[in-house]
Amino acid sequence: MIVGTLRILPKPDRREEILKVFRSIQGPVLAQPGCAACHIYEEHGPQPAVVLVERWESDAALETHLRSEAYRRVLAAIELSGGPPEVCFDYVSTTEGIDRIERARDPSGQAGAADRAPSVRPPPPRGTRR
């Protein structure tokens, strides 16, 4: 799995234009073979940014994408930025889910299905006691 991240610091008057470009390519990118995800984020604060995050199943799928018309439009959006973009391609060898959190939070190291959450019993029927 390859995660590609592009972070652009847009000129204030170009932010909406960059977002429009990213939104216009999101569907076509998701339709490309090997694309596992394509997300657009906006960061607010002292350095407001627009971020495009894509996940690719293989290096070959990523290579094809980088040569695509959709990516040509991404490169054009970079030109609307107020400075150099941050570009990063992370090659991920392992992915874990909630089980990773459980292992880290279980001091005995024996986290399992029974340890996921405290047991919640339904209330007793009216007129009975526990």
C-alpha cells in the first residue's frame, strides 16, 4: 500500500479554485484501477492548507495515476499555491486496526474479544431486583 499526501498552502484568493480542482478529480481518481482511497482535507489555522491524500494498492497503480490526466490537473493546482507544496509517498508494509489499540492498552498483553469493552447488561424487567 502506498499513501500519497499532497499539502498545498494556497494563496488566499486561490483556495476555492484548488478545492474545486481536487473535488473534480476525486471521482475519476477513485475509479482508477488500484486506487483504494482519495480524500480531500482543509486545514485551518496560521497556515491554512488544502490536503489531498490518496491510497494505492501497488506502485504500478500509482505510476499510472501519476501519468494520468487527473494528476496533470493536480499539478496545475500546485501552481496556484503560495509556496512549494509538501509531497510525500509513504510505502506501508503493515496495517492494523482496533486490535492494535487493545494490545497497547492491555497491561497483561492478553487483549482479546472479551476485553474490548465492559459488559453492559440490559436493565432488569420492572418490579424485579438484580
